[in-house]
Amino acid sequence: MSPILDSIGSVKAFGWGALVSSGSYESIETVTVGSGGASNVEFTSIPATYTHLQIRGIAQETRATYGISDGNMQFNGDTSSNYSRHNIQGTGSAVVANGDANMSFITLADGMWGTSTGGSFGVSIIDILDYANTNKYKTVRVLSGVDHNGTLAGYGGYVGPLSGHWRNTNAITSIKINAQTGNFTQYSQFALYGIKGS
């Protein structure tokens, strides 16, 4: 098992729907960012043999000043304006909600990753539902957060869920996750799993 699977255990993102045992997950690929950093992480040639996909990430970005950062995600190299998302976050003292429509990517949750300025890594679980179903648009749900064990540049941390939408019926065969600013730092890791469950 990969380190991410070991640390998170047998869960299905934030308990929506029936629980899926760890035996229902199969590791497809894990990408760990090297010493030079990387502006994006990409999974290609994804097989159509599962019901859903899940990405588990532990990441940090090279973003000056801020203690939190986010990124965006695209499918099959599609940069058309057919993505949308909405999300809500809690900071411990406030709640923030926002959304975007007709974007060229799904903007992932604000504060889902830490920054090299703050020294923290953020975590995320990304479910991509019915990714191989060619009769429907694709839905994404995310649970993410980061904590500094204190306050940095006005941010102590964020946690919250997000949902996203890709208005395309094609089966997803590749996924690209882009850093918001700069690069993902060394040791950032993203693991892609296939879910056999219904």
C-alpha cells in the first residue's frame, strides 16, 4: 500500500453514500514531486475498468506571503469553458462560500494546500464519480484542509467541502492538477485510486 492509503485508511470521501472497504480500492498511480518542484501533476491513460476514481493528495506550493493556496483540475486536456464549482470553507472564526461557472478548469477549494512560506502541507480527498460513464456529465467532490497550528499572514487554516462539474460525456482518461502559483514543492504527493464499488 502507498503511504497515503496507509495514513488515511479505508474511507470514502466524507462518508457520502455507502462505505467502501479498502479492498474495493486499487492503486493506479502515485506521483511524488521531486527536488525541482512541478507546476502540475498529471495522470494519463486511466483505464475505464472502475466505477469511480479517487485522488488523495498531500501538497504544498511555492507561494510567497500567503500561508494557504489552491489549484485547479482539468480532464482529458479540455480547456473549454465547461467547468464549474461551488464550495464552502471554515476558518475557525468565519465561513466563506463562493462559486464559479463557465470556467476552463475546476478551481479547487481555497486553502486546500499549504505553502512554502508557511511550511505546512495541506491534504485533500478528491472523488470523481462515474468517470467512465459516457451518458452523463462528470461530478467531482472534494474535502480538503490545511492547518498552521497558529496564524500566518492572517490565515490559521481552512477546511471545507467542494463540488465541481465537467459538462462533457466523454470517459475521463487523463487528469491534470495545476498549482495555483509557482510549483508544488518537493514531497508533495498525489495518489490515484480506482473504486470498484457501485
